[in-house]
Amino acid sequence: MSKLSKYRDDPALQIITGVCPHDCPDSCSWQVAVDPATGRALDLWGHPDHPVTQGALCTKVDNYLERTYHAGRLTTPLKRVGPKGSGQFAPVSWDDAIGDIAARLQAIIAEHGPEAVLPYSYAGTMGLLQYNGMSARFFHQMGASRLARTICSEAGFNGFLYTIGATEGIETQDYTHAKLILIWGSNTLTSNVHLWQFVQAARSQGATLIAIDPAQTRTARLADEWIPIHPGTDGALALAIMHVIIAEGLHDAGYVARYTVGFEALAQRVAEWPPERAAPLTGVPAARIRDLARTYARTQPAAIRINYGIQRHAGGGMAVRTIACLPALTGAWRQRGGGIQLSASGTFRHLNQDSLHRPDLLAGRSPRTINMNRLGDALSRDPAALGRAYYHPRPVDAPARPKAATPPVHALIVYNSNPAAVAPDQAAVRQGLGREDLFTVVLEHFQTDTADYADYLLPATTQLEHWDIVKPYGHLHLALNRPAIAPLGQSLPNSEIFRRLAAAMGYTDPCFRQDDVTILQELIAAQTHPRFADITWESLLAQGFVRLALPQPYLPFAQGNFPTPSGKCEFYSERMAADGYDPVPTYHPPHWQRVQTSPPMGGDRAADALVCISPPAHAFLNSTFANVERFQRREQTPLLRIHPDDAAPRGIVDGIAVRVGNEHGSVVLTAQITTQLMPGTVLAPGVWWAKASPDGRNINQITTQQEADMGAGAGFYDTQVWVTPLPAADSTENAAIDAAAQSLAVA
Ligand SMILES: Nc1nc2c(c(=O)[nH]1)N[C@H]1C(S)=C(S)[C@@H](COP(=O)(O)OP(=O)(O)OC[C@H]3O[C@@H](n4cnc5c(=O)[nH]c(N)nc54)[C@H](O)[C@@H]3O)O[C@H]1N2
Ligand SMILES: Nc1nc2c(c(=O)[nH]1)N[C@H]1C(S)=C(S)[C@@H](COP(=O)(O)OP(=O)(O)OC[C@H]3O[C@@H](n4cnc5c(=O)[nH]c(N)nc54)[C@H](O)[C@@H]3O)O[C@H]1N2
Ligand code: SF4
Ligand SMILES: [Mo]
């Protein structure tokens, strides 16, 4: 019996419609059964009428009440009483907390200016209001440093824009119509599970599914074929595929002539990329590349799903820019179920959020922008490090000069994020967070790794407890979230916390007194683009979710109409040239391939480095859910997956503790030996809370602040590590590894 039918017929219960707030393409609509007598939520399930949710939630959110009512939920404001970072707090009243925080911020602004205050937030909730509504207004009014929100998708996002013009593509439901599906750098069954039903429907009608991934993920295991690839080398594979397609005349000359620019330049470039050149770089045999190119060009409709895993590398932007050329070359866009999807966020690009964010409150000021991937550098007292943290997304953007890097950050306000666990170069982040002269405020549901460093820790409500609107990035339905239950304890929505802070700071603009429902109604009313024609407050209230007013089926580029400067798919991009890039697809190797020319295959010497990736764990969502016992049991313990060919020469056997380290730091993980992985690559599912890990650290000890090639994006998976049994077999071996780490740090 479905959960809905279990609760529907009980007249004593209320059923409230909402939407999952998590950073996940699926943005499921949900229904919550509430007992009005007690005010408690009894259960929740996927909305049966939503065309993508189709009545089911993922395993994490299906058990959401275990997180909502978890004993660890923060229920009162807390003030630090122990040493910095100790996580020792005492309860205080909201009035005292807000009053003292405002006084501290006023003092810092008076002494160092408002740029000494840094907001740090990401997508703990994707609800537009709680993600960055009242908070954006607050920091605009203050003139605080701005934050470039680069930690997830910026490299690939910008690469996609150069080729296509916007992150639009195949509508998720239309994968049903494909005859060939390439899942390329995406573990669909973990990170985008609602796509799977459409993939399976296509396969039941004869479609073939191929997964291209360094790991034989649960998705790759269920595919018709797994093509293992070295991390960060997908651009070379795409260049070689295009080589074969053009050399063999398999491209769609009509589509190319009408709807693309730069074919001649592309043909010239890929002539330099025979499969024999890409094979040693990617680890994919030349014959397999040829065959894949032919199958891709000859099978229509052909659908590609890329995800952000392929762009967390030094060359991630160019790789996505290159792969995005494929469907125009073969004319795949002409057909329903043909094309590519990275994200659907661009279908919402006309959403005007000025009424929500109020950028006008900056009143002509233009505060510096800090790259969130460089939080460690940003919190440093060294101006050279702080200068590196200034946002410079393109080669033409000059990095800040050290002397320009002032003032140091004196106050950090964290919401919707857990940087002590998720940000790269954890040692640097923790050193910054541990500064005695840094005033830190954290808004949270739980006492996370980051919360341990707070001077004030403020309890926030969850999606079950507040209003919001979610703009999805995996489908076209905007959704309204109604609160189902009252806030737990004294917790407050982010919006209300910033509303109270604004009042205490003396901010008088009427926008700081608007209530949440008014703000959301105003946001909806402000939309003038025809895509939002069907989306009204009333339709959202009545249905819970409303699709953008786009034709169905929606084939965005069947007749060109690319939102690029030329209006065409840009094989040649003037804009890239102006931004300092090669205007034609090319290969940007991953960092590991730049410092080490031969692939780290086989690992015949224990001192050889391995490439380390740390993609999403199935039962966590980044570091969210990693404190809930059910999901900890599902993920067992912080693991390092390693191929037997790499384990044997290092004396590593299944189940032993290993030390994984490089020039940034080290972490202890449990070895899990598996052949479901490209030799030379190790994989640590992320992101565990550091304090729940054996040595109080997690995998971001070994990740880098180094930006990817575009958008100052993150390089989480472009890192090399040395792996040794713990304790190391003998100390000479450890010394050799430390020496190797030093030499890489210099290189
Ligand atoms: N359960 C769960 N769901 C999630 C998340 C989570 O943590 N857990 N995270 C959410 C977030 S924040 C995001 S951004 C989205 C998307 O999140 P993504 O990080 O894009 O997640 P995946 O789809 O798992 O894609 C990563 C896949 O790419 C592979 N990979 C890594 N490097 C390379 C490479 O260089 N080339 C190729 N071809 N493959 C590579 C990994 O092995 C993995 O299978 O998912 C969201 N959904
Ligand atoms: N090694 C490694 N590191 C990674 C990744 C990886 O693949 N490997 N993935 C990266 C990616 S793709 C991303 S997107 C980032 C994500 O990094 P984060 O955005 O930091 O995501 P989470 O770890 O889920 O932490 C979100 C926090 O927000 C809190 N939260 C949720 N809702 C609310 C709310 O309404 N109010 C307040 N105040 N708090 C709320 C949650 O309790 C949670 O602690 O991590 C990145 N880090
Ligand atoms: S995390 Fe993703 S799949 Fe799970 S309920 Fe939320 S939107 Fe749906
Ligand atoms: Mo992400």
C-alpha cells in the first residue's frame, strides 16, 4: 500500500504539499501527513501527480523525519563558552544573541569597513528565499564582501554556455524517446535517481545505455556497457569522437551548415585528434573510441547526460564545452530525446530575482568578490593568500595584487553550508576558522564540523517548517513549499534571523520588515517573461508545482535558436577568444597529467601517486544526512576504494586502515578492494563529517583550492595521493612518501 493511500482516508490528518529543498536535480514535490492534534509530521512521500517525482522519494528523503526530529537538532541559540573550535556552547536568548552579533559586526565595520564581513553559503536549501533572500538584502545593505558561489558547477556551467548559450537541453522526461543514452560522468542512480525511470523506459523500447566513468558505479553496473576513463580526460575523448565523425563524414551537414558556426575550424582541430592520440590519455582503447563515435553518430535519437563530476578537474570547463558540441555535429537536437543535458537551470534564466535580492541596496558600491573555493586562502592573515582568493573566473581577469588584498576577513557568517567538511584544502580552512580574531556566526540545523568553530550558533528551521519556492535544475516545474509543522524549539527560518539582525543593525528599508509570504508573492508577481505565464501564486497554492509555459514536447534547438551571441551552436566562440581561451575545442589536461606524463597505471611502486576522486555517497547528500544513524550504517565507514593492481604493491588488503595523503594533508580511511574502478584511480565516497571520521578529518584534507579552467570552479577530483597501510610497513617507506609529497608541492 502506498503511503498516500494509508493516510488519505483519515479525516483527522492534514496532508500538506511541499518540495524537497536539497541540492539535487530532481527537486521532488512531496506530501506530508500531519496530525493536527499533536502538530507532528507522521510521514511523507513523493507527490503522485508530479511528472518527474512520480510518487517516490529517494531513500534519504523518504526517511526525512529521522533527520527532522533527530535528537541533534539545534533548538536554542548558542554562544561559545570553550576555546575556539571546541564546540562548547551555552544557550542564550534570541534577543541577547542578535543584539551581541549586531554590536560585534558594527564594531568590525567601524574599524575595518564592511568588506571585512564575509557571508559564506551554498545550497543546503535550494529554496530561493532561504537560500539567499533576506540574507542577500542584508549583505547588500551592509556592503559586505560578495561570495562567488563556485563550489559545485561553475567550470562546466561556463563551458556549456560558451557552446550552447544557456544550460538548457533535453527535457528529463524525453530521455524515454532516446535510442542511445550516454551517461557520461554521472551516477544517475545515486545523484539524479528520477531520471532512471525514463532511461529504463527507453531501454524497454530498445535503447542502449553506456556509462563513461572512472568507476563502475551502481549506474554503470546496470548499463549495457561501462567505459572506464582516467579522471579529467573526457575532453580528449570528445575530440577523438569528433575526429572519427568528421573523418568518416558521419556528421549532419545540413544541421551544421544552418545552425552552427566554426565547423571548418573544428574540423581542422579534431584532425589533430585521432583516437590513437586520445587512447593513452584517456585509457579508452582507440578501437573502442572509433566504435563509440560511429554508434553515437548513427543512432538517433542519441541522448547524453553529463553531470558535474566531469568538471571538478583543471580542464573541466573545456571538457564540457567540447562534449556540448557533439549533438550539434550529428544533428541530434532535431529529435525528441536527442541532445544533451547538463542542467535545466537555464530554462529558468529569465526569472527576475531583483525584488528578492535587492541589489540596488548596494547603492553604487562594488565590494570585492571572494571565491568560495578558496575559503582557506580568504581566511588567511597573509595578504598574498587573501589576494589569491579574489574571484577571477577567466584568464583575462587579473588576479588581485597582494597589496590590494585588504582588509582581512574579520567576520564570517555561514548559512546553508558546512565548509569545514565540504570545502577543499581542509587544513587551510580549519586554520582560518580557528583564528581567535575571527568572529564567526553559523546558522544550522545541527552542530556540524563548521558549527564547532562558531562564536554564535543559531538554530534554523527545515523545509518542513518554513515557506519557500524551489527552482529546480533537473526539470521545468517551479514548486511551492508550504510549512507542514511549527518550527522545532526556538528555531527560526534564515529569513527571520536576517530580518532580526537587520533591525538590530538599524537597517530601515521597508524590505527588511516584509514577511516571508509577501516576499514570495512579490517574487512571483514580478515575473514578466512569457515562460512564467502559468505560474501564479494561486496556481502554485492549488497545485504545488507548475511547469514553465514551454511547448510540449520541448525541443529547444531543433531549429537552432541557440541563445549564444551568434544564435548558433558555437564550435568557434568569439566570446572565448575575448575571455582568454582558445576559441575552438581543445584539450586542457587535468593537473595530475601535467605533473606526471604517464598515467599512474598499475602502481608497480608503492611511492607512485594515484588520482583520487570523491564523488557523492549514495546515502548522503554532500555532508547532509551524514549525522543520521540510518545513513551512516548504509555507508559503513569512510572508505577508500582501490583496485587490486594498486593495492597489492602497497601491501594493502581489504578492510585495513590506510593513510591517504599528499602535499595538502592526510586522512585515514578503510581500504575496500574492488575491480570496479579504473586502475590508477582511488575513490573515497563523500562527504563524511570530519568529526565522525576515525582521525577527525575527511577526504577534503587532500583536495586543492586550485581553480579549474573556467568560472574559478572547484577541482575536487583533480588531485594525487599516496596510499600506505597504517601503520606504514616501515618508516623508510613513510619517509619516501613524505619526500615525494614535498617534491610534488614544489612542482
Ligand atoms: N545521493 C546523492 N545525491 C546527490 C548528491 C550527493 O552527494 N548524494 N550531490 C548533489 C549535488 S551537490 C550535485 S552537484 C549533483 C551532481 O553531482 P555529481 O557530483 O555530478 O554526481 P554524480 O552524478 O555522482 O557524478 C559524479 C560521477 O562522475 C564520476 N567522475 C568523476 N570524475 C570524472 C571524470 O573526470 N570523468 C568522468 N567521465 N566521470 C567522472 C564519478 O565517478 C561519479 O560517478 O548531485 C546531487 N545529488
Ligand atoms: N571531496 C568532495 N567535496 C565536495 C564534493 C565532492 O564531490 N567531493 N561536492 C561539492 C559539491 S558538488 C557541493 S554542491 C558542496 C556542497 O556543500 P554544502 O553546500 O556545504 O552542502 P552540505 O554539506 O549538504 O551542507 C549544507 C548544510 O546546510 C544546512 N542547511 C540546510 N538547510 C538549511 C536552512 O534552511 N538553513 C540553514 N541555516 N542551514 C541549512 C544543512 O544542515 C547542512 O549542514 O560540497 C562540495 N564538496
Ligand atoms: S534529494 Fe533529490 S531525489 Fe531525494 S527527495 Fe530530494 S529532490 Fe528527490
Ligand atoms: Mo553540487
